Amino acid sequence: MFRKLSIVAFAAALVAAPLPVLAQGKKDSVVMAMALEPPGLDPTIAAAAAIAEVTLYNIYETLTKINEDGSVSPLLAESWTASPDLKTYTFKLRKGVKFQNGEPFDSAAVKFSFERNAIATSTNKDKSLFQAFEKVDAPDGDTVVITVKYSEPNLPFLLGQASGSIVEPKSAATNGTQPVGTGPYQLGAWAKGSSITLTKWADYRNAAAIKLSKVTIRFISDPAAQTAALLSGDVDAFPRVAAARAIGQFKADPRFNVMVGGSRAKTIVGINERKKPLDDVRVRRAILAAIDRKAMVDGAADGFGTPIGSFYVPGALGFVDTTGINPYDSEKAKKLLAEAGVTTPLELSLKLPPPSYARQGGEILAAQLAKVGIIAKIENVEWAQWLSQVFAGNGPHNFDLTIVSHVEPFDLVKITEPDYYLGYNNEAFNALYKQIVSTPDEAGRAKLLGDAQRMLATDAVAGFLYQPQLITITNKKLKGVWKDVPQYENDFSTWSWE
């Protein structure tokens, strides 16, 4: 009996005692979320920033790498030199690199990539940059020499953008669905409408430095659902999350790290100047005078934004405050419409892509315009529709007004493109821009950049609204996620669990 009781007591003690803690390695996977799903996975043929958010520096690599502080460091190029006039750049390439399909990376792949971006049928969002290359020479397998038609002090930065991704010639045509790059991650799976999974590439040249073996990227567009996914722990990180209204809750929760960072983005009301009466500068100025930028920042960005008056943001070289050129003045807006001979109410279409800043901002914009006799008829469209109907260079540019955030840092050149969706074709501005890019000294460029901003504001090229401040929320134990965003990217090679 005693023996039986002892056995029972011993068994009970085993159950009650804590089990020994087994040695465990650090977590090596992460679930990240994004608001928008990319339309494809080739950043060299489409403009959607969501493509870069998934692929840049992860699947594809570029000659240079843009860092969180906006500085540029070597990536596929080990080093580079520039001629005194900043028209010729010589890049020395990293040796021993290969693509994920086993093909070697060399100067021929760089030459192919850049020349492909410049051909007449190219849909690269920075096509004009690559068309400005007078020639791309590959004197040997490890050297690329780029000769630009004008001085370009920002070329190392520009080539670090997703549009400058180096692709493997044999696989380039299918990169949209079967991407092949030189980066540390490969496409594992794509559940359309739900998620993309990236898996660590075992043969990456520096695989030992990559801490995450798997990254799952979920697509969550609704702001309330974004907040819920973070709070439930279903998502470990949400860069550029639309959680401004819940930010206090996240800051008070010790599980989370909340970062509010700067950007080079410009949120604007796009105006189609190909259409009457929007081709009349007085009508465009009336639209700008009807817009209360502060109310727009408060309502569309929950207060996280800085008003701007041109296609340029604070912190950039030569920035000048142009918000005073077209200030909020609803009475002036009515007078300008009358001067232009516009009979009110004037009906205009307002096509809005999915992001919450556009949808929320659209409601506010419509209410503000209604006060001056402009009826903005809201049409919510999906991202692919917006790209094809509104933005695509070959048209049809089927819109009157839209709201979108342009995230590229150096995109004044876009205004000079004749097929750009805004339809602003001004030879005076084009000549000024050529003067800017042919001025190698920084002080001279800064002055000319100020002139360009004032011209765009005076001509009311768009309804310039604000520079957004971007909120990123992560699990507190996740390290390496950026606070500031010089361009939209998620460099998973820097992410790790503590």
C-alpha cells in the first residue's frame, strides 16, 4: 500500500513540477503587413510602390543601396567614381555574384537591364532617366561606364531605387510572376489577394548574415483591420500603417515599438490639365484656393503631415515654402471661377485609389470644393484600375481629379514628361529643369530648384497638399525595421529578433 501511494505521489509530483526548459534558437520568421498588394513583382516595368516594398533589396538588388538616412552605399557595385562634370560614372562590380537561376551577374546584365529600361516600349517608371544615358559601356565583366547626357549628381541614389533593379536577361520576361534576382530572398508563394511568402535563398553570397528564413507579407487595406491584426499578434510589423487614431493605444502597450518617421512623399490632388476647363490656370488656382490644407492633414492623415505648396518637400535640397502662393481662400476661388467663365455648379470626376489617405481625403476634398460650386463626383477604384485609367503614360487619363501620394524623392523630372498623367506641358519649366540638371554646383542647383518650385505653385500644376509622416508599428523584440523612409522599401536583410 505504501509503495502504491508513493508511486501515485511521485506521478503527481511529476505533473506538478515544471518541465525542463529546452534550448531554443531565436525566432527566424516574421509576419509583416502592407496596405496594398503589388500588381506584379517586377519593379522595372510598373510604377506601383508596393512592388518595391516586397522586392527591393530582398529579391532584386541594385548597383547602390539607399540607407535609412538617405545616404548611398555599395551593393552590386563595390565602388564608383564620377567625372568632374558629373556626366560619366564608372562602377566596379562585386565579383562572384550569381542570380537565383544560377546565371552569373556581370556587366552584361547591368547593360541589358539599363538599356531595356530605356527602349521605346519600356514601362519603367523612371524611363526618362535611362533614356538620358548617352551610352552604357561594359569594357570588361566587372566594370560598367555610364555616360549621361547632362550632369546628374544624384545618379548613385537614383540607381538604388527599385526601377534600377538588375535583372537576369533570360528570365526578365517572366519576372512579374516568377522573379529572379541576386538578393537574399526568393518568392516562396503568392496567395493572390491574401499574402506573399519570401524564403531565404541558401546560395546567397552572404547567407549567414541573413537572420530571417521566412517572411510572410499579408495585405490588409482597412485601417481598423490593420490595428486589429497588430493588437492580436497576427502581424509582427506594419510599416506605414494607417493607425494614427489608435497610436496612443500602441504607445501605451509595452508589446509594441511605435515609430513616426519622415518621408520624401508628396500627397497631392492630381488635376488632368488635358481636359477643359482644367487647362485654364485660373480654374486650377480656384481648386487650390478651395482647399484647406490643414483640414486635409487632420482629416486624411490624422494630423500626421506637413503642408506643402509645390511638388517638393521640406528637407530636400533647395526647398522653399510655397504654401503662400495658393492659400486657402474660398471667396477667391469663387472669383477665379467667375473670371474663367465657369458656370457653377461645375461637375468633375474624382477617382480615388484604395489607400485610406485617398479615400478619407476624397470625402474632405469633395466637401471643400462643394463650398465654391465644384461638385466632385467620387469614384472609388482598385489600384490596378487607377494605374491603367489615371496614371499610365499611354493613357487614357480618364479622370478630372484624383488623390495620390508620390513617394519618389527625385521626381521633378516627371513634370517634364509629355505623357505624364497631369498633362502639364510647359517649355519654360522644361528648360528650367534642364538648367537644374546641368548645374553641377550644389548652391546653384538649390537656387534653381527654388525657382522650379515657385513656377509649379504659380501654375497650380496640382493641388499640393502635404508631406506625410509615416507610422510604423512593430513587435518590440523585432529589430532592424526603419523609422525614416527615403523611399518605400522593407529591407529584410536587416531584420532580426532579439
